[in-house]
Amino acid sequence: LLEAMEMLSVAPAYSDDQWLASAFRVMERFPDPGYESLGIPTWHYGHELPTPFATHIAKYFENSVREEGLLAFAKGGVIFTPGSAGTMQEVFQDLAQNHYESYGYASPMIFLNKLFWREQRPIFPIIREMAERGDLMNLNLGLYDRNEEVLAHLSRFTVSSKATAPGSCPPAR
């Protein structure tokens, strides 16, 4: 995984010229993923590409239904990277699912890029404060700048156990 991440780090965003080429290099280096995966790209926004790593592709015609399903399936957590209105919607949709344990569990909500989530779209401090006051429950939050930190956080999480006690929130690192 670390070698694949290093290979992908040359073009981390789908807008980077080498994004697709770096993904193909990873697939060439590791041809058998050992699993099947489902990619459910948005068809609502034409500029967001499907992942080349998916072994299967699905299509939803209603983006809100797609997002609800993706967040419900994300038992291992969601990594939120800088985005616009759609990303903000997904953050709050995932927040509600975790708070109410809508699908029987709460999974990590990881925010990548501290500057973005603290200053440019400062929703992380608000979410954190609400969780600490007990207004939001069942949250497992992380705020990081490095992929390695994200992986470490996710590796500590197990779906079979509660991520946090009701009303509590682990410290953001």
C-alpha cells in the first residue's frame, strides 16, 4: 500500500496531468488486487473521473441517492479532501449517518488538508466543538495533512467496535 501511495503521489488530484498514468503504473506493478471493488462515479458532474482501480462500475442517475449509498457502504470511513458544494453536502450527510448510526455503526470521518478544513472551509472546528459539547454523537474524527497519518487513523478503526463512546470524540491529530 505504501509503495502504491508513493507512486500515486506524483499526481494526487484527478486534475493533475499524470493522474491516470500514475494509476495505470500502480495497476501494472500490482496487477492482481486480490479483491473486487465497485466504483460509483458521479455522472452529475462531468469533470469528476471514475477511479481506474474499480473492478466494476455502477451508475446512479440521481446524485443524492448515489451519495447516500456511498456513505452507507463506507464502513471503513470516508476521507474528505478539499472540494466545493458537493463535498460539503457529503460531509453533513455522513455526519448525520454517524450521529444517528443510521446503518448500525459509525465510521471515521477523516479530513485531509488542515488549512482547507480549518480556514478555507472552516467546518471542522464547528463539528469538533459540537461533538465535544455532546450535540453530535458517535463521531470518530481526524484532521491531517499527510496520507500516512490518514492510514494510521484508519488502521486503528475496526467496524466491529464502536469508534467512540456516545457523545465523545477522539482528539484530532
